[in-house]
Amino acid sequence: MSVELLSPAGNFEKLKYAVRYGADAVYLAGTGYGLRAKAGNFGMDDLGEALSFLHSQGKRGYVTVNAYLRNAEFDGLREYLYNLESVRPDAMIVSDPGVFKVIRDMKLKTPVHISTQSNVTNLAAVDFWAELGAERVILARELSAEEIAYICKNAKAEIEVFVHGAMCISMSGRCLISNYMTGRDANAGMCTHPCRWKYSLVEETRPGEYFPVVEDERGTYFYNSKDLCLIEYIGELVKSGVKSIKIEGRMKSVMYVALVTGAYRQALDWAMADPDGYEAREEWMRMLKSVTHRSYTAGFYRGDIDSGSMNYANANYIQGSEFLGSIENGQMIAKNKFHAGEELEFVTPFLEVMPYKVTDLTDEQGAPVEATRPNYRYSMELPDELPDGSILRRWKA
């Protein structure tokens, strides 16, 4: 059975790196009706260009239309959906039953995938959506391995599951904390992530007195989930019959998208070739730990979640390495500062790791420079076998 690797694409650059590093498909959003208002996203012309590029590479693109809408927000929906269908997405990802009904009433030909925001946790719900015409259902992250396998075995629709990335403290992302505390609606793509903030305890008869529940000197992190990482279980998921495994992260960096995609590409290839003999390799975990992340957990996959899946100590990211730039047409496009003579590391789209010392660093006019500036192009002596799309990084101490 062929299983799809589905990666995030917050902009065109990330989309291209997802493809370079092995994604079979990407999910992306237009400028309206999605759940990542800060991700950059694509105008309609840009969506058309992105989808044409994906199709030219034999890849698929799924466009999110997964916000929950108020009555007034339906006014422009039909026009948006007509325009969206004209740029030929391979599917629309939908949460709101009202949006689904509009798509069905319009008799659009684009397949519909039901978003994880719809909180599908059982076979009956999967079949409900399938009987209404949905092609695929993205399961809630709260399900165990056994529940996923049972649904896959009996479902009338394709099944997709998240295997990597940030997790919401609320059920399938159906959170009201951001709306309540900041007026920014998480279900309309504007979450301010208050689950990552520090909190203290207040006793109602003592207003203004804040009592710490001590975890560190900055506060207590009641709601702070670790990041999901299921690379250890890809063989199980392949055997269970999932159609697609999905990586979270439309707002993450190019390096994050590239290296996480690359690690899961290698894992999925092995799992599809030999699911019974599958074992996660240490180099894949090292690659996943090299990108900016929170501590990893298997979440609900092995059963009910416990305190080990939460980080009560702090809300900090772990930055294993720093993204310095990437190679395009034999030149370095710098993303952060590095110096001539530094000993760094390249990672190729095949996840080959190559130690590298910066030599003959020159700017676009050919003048020698001692250090780079972000978003400028540079030439430098490169290994002959280094392919375009290779990423330069610096390990953090």
C-alpha cells in the first residue's frame, strides 16, 4: 500500500523545499477561510502558480478552507470557492459543516477532506462524512494506535493522521482561550497561543495577590504541551492502513519543513518496504532534534496521555541548530549571519550531512566579505557534489 507524506507550506519557498525533501503532497492556504492567518499564505494567483508547480512535479496540493464561519462570513464564500476550484487544488480541507454544505450545493468537483478541527474520533463520524461525499477524514490527534487501526480497517473514507508537530491543549484545536483573553479567535485562524504563557494562582477573596505554583522563576505552565513525534511508529501506521501521514508546521522555518520532511520521507520509504522490520534510525531523531522544537512526545498514540506529555517547567523552544542559508543555482542565499572560516554543516535533500568550512566568501559583485547578511546572495567554494536546495546550519552549543 502506498502511503502519502503530507507536508506544510506556509509560503512558496517552503512549498518548494517540502517537495525537494520528499513530500508527496503539501497543504496550503489562501488568504481567507483558513486557520493560520499569520502563515503568509497565498493569494489566488499565487495559489494557481503553486498548484501548477506541484502538478508539474507530480505532487498534490490541498487547500485549507477550515475556519469556522459566522453568518456574515458566508457572503463571499461562494465566489471564493468558485475561484479556488478554477486553480485546480487536489482537495479542499474543510471543518465547518456549513462550508461543506455550500461546497456540496455548488456541485464542485474538487474532493473534500475533513479537517482535524472537526474532531473526528470514531468510525461512525468517519462514515457520516463519507456518506455525505467526503473523500478523506483527518483524524483527531487524541486517538490511540488501536483506535486508528480499527477506523482504518472499517472506514468508508481515506484516513489521514498527524505524526509530527505542535499540539493544542484543547480537543482537536477547538480552543476558546485565545478568544476569551485576547479577542483573537483560534477557530478563525488568529490564535495567540496563550497556552504557552505563564500563569499564577489567585484566591478569590484576595484580588491582586498572585500565588506561584512554582516550576521556574518565570511562572507555571499549566497548558504547555510537548510536540508530537511518531517517527518510531511509522511501520505500525503503514500496517494500520492510513492513507496519509501529516506534518504540522505552516508557520515554521524552511529548515524545519525541509529536514522534518526528509526524515519522515526516509522513514516512510522503509516502512512501506518492510513494515514488520521497521525501526526508527538514530540519525532521523538527530535530524528532528536539530530543528527548533519543543520536547517530543507520542501524545495519545500509546493510550491515555500523562504528565510526561506536558512541559510544566517552561514554554521554551529547543533550538538544536541554526538555519544559516541554502544553495540555489550554486550560490548561497543567507538567512542568518555566518563568517568566513567558520566550520559549519550542510544537509542535502537526501539528508546527507557534509561538514563544511566557509572559504572564498564573496558578495554579488565578487568582493571578498568576512560575514554574511540575511537575504543576500553570496558565492563561496562549494563541494562539487553539493546539490541545490542543500541547507547550511550551525549546531548550537
